[in-house]
Amino acid sequence: MKLGNNSLWGQRDTLVRIKPLAATVLAAASALLAATAASVLGSGFLLCISGVILAFLFAADRSIISLAAVPAAFLFSLLFTRDLTLSLTSLLFLPFGLALAICVMRQLSLSHTTVVMTVMSALCVGVLFAVWTVDLYGGTLTESFKLYLADLRSVYGQIADMIVSVTDEAGISIISRDALDSLAASVKLILPGILVLMCELWAYGSAKLFRLFSIIFKCGDLFRRPWRVSVALPTSALFVVCFIICMFATGNSKNDIVNIIAYSAANLMYILLPLSAISGFHAMFGAGGAFRRSRSVGFRVLLIVMCGVSFFINPLMLCAMLAIWGAFESMRRSSLEKRKRENGDGSGDGTHGSDY
């Protein structure tokens, strides 16, 4: 991703800069968080926060103070861990922050920014996990990962034995070991989708945290257009198809092809769920959404009741409902624009086709 004159970087002389004191404090905080992430097992979340602060410094400070956070993070980490390899992982906040800063300076949409940062989150956290696994087990990456999986199986076996040992008044186990094993196998098959979903939430949260910093430090000129999530029509259609498949295919069929289709659809649905649900929330309650457009009090109450009931039954059901709403709203707007183009009006309704 190159920064040209059409980007904010090409207009950086016109952008507001934060004060040197604020930049110094933020640089120190970023370095300390990165060093902590490299020093404490399971601190990938801190690494992302550190990267967000660094990204904000790149965009709103644009001085040597921003770059000073990088060697400072390495030195702090070396002081904490006294391990060169672990200390090097503290530098992962640099590519994370640089990617986020480029997305903002190029004025990418929140949708595209989230996709880019999802990949960066997966890469950074994956590298951090690999280094920690090798450090804990002391072997090669492959050997250490095998030992890690063996420990997971051992822990699962102990938990499963404890659950199976729980019996009713007749002395019969409440749940069988076969049922638990089947559930564990199903979770393992949809695990890729769940992991990507977690990275997406991390990425979206990171982008929103950057936006919060820009508000706190009054750098609103970094966002000259609305920064919202908008899902493309093919993505919306794919989500609906995956959701329908998941409704009718349980993944427990005797036919392997049906199971493969079911679990593939489930993984895709989980991957597409976060952005689709956020887009659906905007389509329902955002500016120009159904809630604000409607003049019927009854319809507004119905929307609120639908969301409340769905959340009470299962928060995931609420997300799915919002995602489906957003998908059909995207299809409606696409159809409306198509009709307008056919009638010779190329302007459209101005509400679809932009990721902003």
C-alpha cells in the first residue's frame, strides 16, 4: 500500500499535529505495552493496543518521537525478559501500527480497514503464540506445537471425565462421553471460523480505538468522510446462503460431503458475521436506517422487541438477525439503484455502493 499525493499523507502539512508532550507520553505507553505483550503469556491484546497508539502517532505526530517508541519497546522488553527472541516479538506492534496508519492515511473505508487489520492481527498474534509455545516447551516449533496439543487433549480428558461423572438421582450420567466427544469434534471443525471472528473483532476494536484517540486529541481532520462498515452485495448474499445451509445441515450427517458443506458454511458464516451484523445494525438503527425512516411507532417498537427477544434467547441470534437484516437491506438498495439506472438516473439513492 503506497501513500500518494491523493492520500492524507500527501496533505500532511495541512493536518493538525498533537503536542510533543502528548506524543512523548503516548510513545512511552506504546513501548511499555508492547514490551508487556512480549513479556507476559497471552498478551496479544496489549500488542494490538500498542500498535493502535503507534499508528495514531504516525498519523497525528509524524515526528521522530513516533519512531522512538520502537527501540524503546525492544529495550523495555529486553529489560523485562532478558531474552533476545522474546524481546524481538515486542516489535510486532510496528507492522500492526504501520498497517493501521496507512489505512487511515489512505482514507480506506472502515470495512476495508477491518479486513486489512484482521490479517495483521492474525499474523502478529500467530507469531507471538508460536514464539511463546517454543519458549514454553523448549523444542522446535513442530515439536512444541505437538506437545501443546497433547496438553490440550489431556486437559479435555480430565474435564470430560469430571462432567461424565455427574449423575442424576438414578445414577445415570447426565451426558455421555460420546456426546461430549462429538461436541468437541464439531467445535474443532468450526474453530477456524471462530479464530478469524476473534481477529475481526480485534481488528474492528483497534480501528475504533484509533478513532477514539482522534476524537480525544481533536484530530478529526484525519477522518474527512463518514467511517462506517458497509458490506458488499455479494458478501451479503453469501452470508444468507451460509446461514440457510447452517439452519438445515447439522454437520452430523452420514454423508461426508454434506458434513463438509455444513462445516464450511458454518466457518464462512462466522467469518462474515461481525461485519455483516455491524452493517445490519447501521441499516436498522443508523442514519437513514429503518428505525429512523419509519413514522410508525408500532414498527419501531417491533424492531426493539425483536432485538430484545433475540438477545435474551442468544446474543449470537441477535447478531445473525442484524446480519440478515443488513443483507436484505443491501439487496433492496442494489435493486433500487439498478432500477434507477435503467430509468436513466445514474445518481442512485446515494446510500449504497460506498464503503463509507
